[in-house]
Amino acid sequence: MQQYYDALPEVVESYMHQINAKLGTDYKLFNYYGAPDAERVIVAMGSFCDVAEEVIDYLNAHGEKGRSGEGSPVSPLRHR
């Protein structure tokens, strides 16, 4: 039974690639948004990810502690 669970992420990614091709999107099992050197990460699902990205953009625009070009002290890891 474990082999089926182990194979599931690859199967889901395969279908996601097909959907992305049709819709012109780039969703993965996890989509990272923000600085590669973020000190904190938010793991979220659904519509909250959009809110988190807006907050990160706001913090960046107001000089919050980002350390790189798009740096941010917090970055969400989007789970679809």
C-alpha cells in the first residue's frame, strides 16, 4: 500500500502540468513566493495565499526587513 502513497505526488504533479498547459498557469504542489533568504515562512492553502502575498508586497514597499531584491521577512509557501 505504501508504494501508492509514495507515487501520489508524482501523479498529481503530472496532472497539474497538464492543467497548467491548458490554463497557462504554473502551479506546483508547493509554490514559493518571496525572498530565498526569508527568515520566516507561512504555509497556507487556498485564498489566504493571495492575502499573504499582498501583505508581503506591502511590507516590502514600506521598507520591511527584506534582504534581497524582492526580499521579505516572511514568505508564504503555497500548497494547492
